[in-house]
Amino acid sequence: MKPAAHLILDQLKKSHVEQEGLRIADLFEQDSGRFDRFSANCGDILFDYSKTGIDAETRGLLFELAAAAGLNEKRKALFDGEIVNVTEGRAVQHMALRSSVDQSVMLEGEDVVPAVLGVRDRMVRFATDVRSGRIAGKGGAFTDIVNIGIGGSDLGPVMATAALAPDHDGPRTHFVSNVDGADILDVLKRVDPAKTLFLVASKTFTTQETMTNAATARAWLVAALGEDAVGDHFAALSTALDKTGAFGIADDRTFGFWDWVGGRYSVWSAIGLSLMIAVGPEKFERFLAGARAVDEHFQTSQMESNVPVLMALVGIWHRNICGYDTHAVLPYDQHLHRFPAYLQQLDMESNGKRIDLNGDEVSTATGPIVWGEPGTNGQHAFYQLIHQGTSVIPADFLIAAHPAEPVGDHHEKLAANAFAQTEALMFGKTVKQVEETLREQGLAADEIARLAPHKVFPGNRPTCTFLYPRLTPFILGQLIALYEHKVFVQGAIWNINSFDQWGVELGKELAGELLPMVKGEKDAEGRSGSTQGLLAAYHAMRNTA
Ligand code: F6P
């Protein structure tokens, strides 16, 4: 972090210490207009951060922190297409993928929008023809689409197709990611080879999991329909156009993108083809438009009303000032059930870094552990810890005003639970309140004394709430882009490269070394004692039925 930013961080820490004992609920007592002052809108999405410990003074300091960290300059460098991914020597321009026809995005002196729109047009034609049955398999119109990819080549489409489930009117979609054969076999059991289209989604077209699954799918298809079916039943989504041909996928079935699109930012590119086929090109366009609106908001809004900046600063407050390690994402929206998993990659692969842009070890904590599950399910699982555990877990709650699928009073109950949780987390329940309740229930004094401590909720646990009209393609595009830019702002403040992912490489390398040992083709000499022991036990178990 830049020295000037560090000084402000120190001031923030001092204010936090001075505020010791001040509770979030007190902030509402002090300011009846707190909700209005500590919430902001990005289009139709309301972001409420009033239930955090941030007050006007600390918010002012957080804005100063962002400015001192060079946020404005860094954002300009990002949108101007400078090489911000310095360790891979690349610009970062996933925003260009959601451009409209009237935009231009210059990269190395060239406008990339015509190429982006060119691929998008081809995707639209392909998706339209697959949906109508004009492009078909050996057995007629495709009934099933199987996207084979992992990480950013899986999580975006998988999350977004689940999120927009009510909008599906195309073929069924399936997603295979894990190299565990169970993943692909479970899908292959359910589909008819003659009516199944495989999309091999891989930026690099070298990822072990994806190439293994693609080879298995190809062999399965060839066994059923013969070698000449491959061309009709496969398409590729990749930047590695040289490798897709070698797999047997023709150029007109290959949808490219570019090295300035990070895997975890690629759902807007050809990687989104499964989503486009599922919901149709018009809705996919609305999805892009939502993200585009956020790009505009992020670039033009003042910090006070800039939702991704506010989201990031709330996170900095919790991570660097309050010292909270994790961040929960709790969608009260069943269709967002993969959103926490998607955000895990977006946030943790981007900001899980310990070396800054100068190559020095960072001096502050960086990205938190991101996790979550949809409400209300989580309430009956891990909320116990959120309410009464020893760790404070800042959480984002997401809820629509209108249900995606209305039935009875389900949605009112869902919303009541979401609002109740954020209130319970903020207020908690004091020992006095607990004792009173127990007295009202007629318990004896010694019983009250015994039970009361267990029933106390410390409260003062921070939450933010996102409220949106309904989960449309546009709103989904907005939500994703809000988190993308939040991650960028935090990376900018921490002065790290949010766009590389070297931390995933070592495991891949070692898996490559270990494979011949697992296969029994090489002995494990020189590996750690534990690995040798595990390999020996593995082989012993494999040799018994
Ligand atoms: O393992 C990490 C990673 O490189 C991600 O960043 C990426 O999204 C994923 O693997 C898949 O990579 P590819 O699209 O090249 O198969």
C-alpha cells in the first residue's frame, strides 16, 4: 500500500479505537437519517450499508484512503487499456466485452469493439440456430447442451444459467467441470448423444480437467455416432484457436476471445455461449447491458454514490480496520445459489495475494475468505456461528422485491427472514432482555441464571443489503459487475495485481509430477514421507477389491 494511504489507514485504526464501545445500533440513535445517508443506488439496485460501524468521519477517511491509493488514476489506467496485469504483461478489458455498437475501446492503438461484436454476432447466429433446430445433431434438434470447462470457464455460465432459470426456453444445459469422472458420467447418463451439443470452454485449451472431460465426451460420442459426428456435436470457446482445430472442432464452430479477458471475468465473452443458448440472445444482451450500466456508474459517479467503491471501502473497513477474516455472501434468492461460489473465484483468485505491485510483501491483510449459501438454508446451518460464535463475519444479504417464481406468501416469508437476520445481527439480545423473556415464560430464578448466558446475542455484527426489483438478466449483469469493480477497487487500494493467479500453478505442476506415481509407472522416491505413505496406502487399497 502506498505510504500516503498507510497514514490514512492508521488514522482509521485510531478512530476505530476511539469508537470502542460504540455500537452500530447507536449510530442509528445518533442519526435518524442514517439509512438515507448510508445507502446508495446503482440503477434499480439499492445498496444499504447503514448496518455497519462506518460513520460520517470514518467514511470520509475511507474516501481519502481510496484517493491516496490512486484509485482514480488506476481506474483510468484500467479503462484506458494500460497493461495493468503487469506480471502477465496484459491489459484487462473484460468491460469491452459488454460494449454496445456505438462504443470504442482502444487497446494498443486498435479499437477492439468490432472484433468483440463480430464474435458476439456469430454467437447470436449460432445460438439462434441451435435454439430453432436449424443447427442440429445427428438425431435432430439439440435437446441438451453440455458446457465442459472449469474455474472461470464454468462458474460464470453455471451461476448465471441457474440465476436466470425462469428465463430458460432453450435446450437443457449441463455443466461438467471436475476431473472426477463422476461429474461427466453423471451427465452423460442423462443425455442422448444424437441430440447433445458439447461446448468445450477453455481460455487456454490446455487445462487438464477440461481436456480430460472433453476427450471422454468425444470418445463417448464417437462410440455412439462415429468419428464424423464430432464436427456437428462439438463447439469450442477459447482464445487458443490453434488448439481447437487439433481437437476436431472447425473454425466456424469456434468462438474466440482474447488474452485481455481473465478467466474469472469471461462470462461476458464466448464463454457465455451456454447461457445465450439457454435464455436467448435478447436476454443475453440485457445481461451485458446491466454490466455496461455499472461500468458507466463506476466511472462517472462520485465516491459518495459509487456503489462498487462503497462496497470495496466497507470491505476494507472490515478487513483492515476491524480485522475480520471472512466475508459471507448470503443471497435470499434461490436462483443465486451458485453466486457465492462464483464470487469465491472472482474475489479470492483476484485478491488472494501477498506480494504487491512493486514485488514487496504487503503490509496489510488483503482479500478475505469469501463464502456463503442461500438464505434461508444457511440459517439452519451456519448462522449459529454468525450470531453467537467468536468470529465476527460481515455479510452481504441479497434480496429481490419481486419473487422470480411467485407462489403463496413464500416471498414475503423469505424477505422477512432476510430483514430479520440483519436486524438480529445488529441488535443482538442483551442478558437483560433474555432474563425478561425467560421470566415471562415462568422460569425459576436459578433456571434463568443457568440459561441466560447461552441465549445472549452479542449483536453489533455488520451486514450490507442489496435490494433489487427482481432477478432479471439486466440486474444479474449489474450484480456481477458491481462485485467485479469492488474487487478492482480493493486491489487498487492494496496495490496488488488483481488479474494474475500464480497461486494456482504449483498444485497443477505437482499433480503433473505425481500422476505417473499414482498410475504406478514411477516410484515415489524423493517425495515427502507423507506422500510416499499415502501413495503406498492408495496402491494397497487399489489392489484390493
Ligand atoms: O486454475 C485457474 C484457472 O487458470 C482460472 O483462472 C481459469 O478460470 C481456470 O483455470 C480455467 O482455465 P481455462 O479457461 O484456460 O481452461
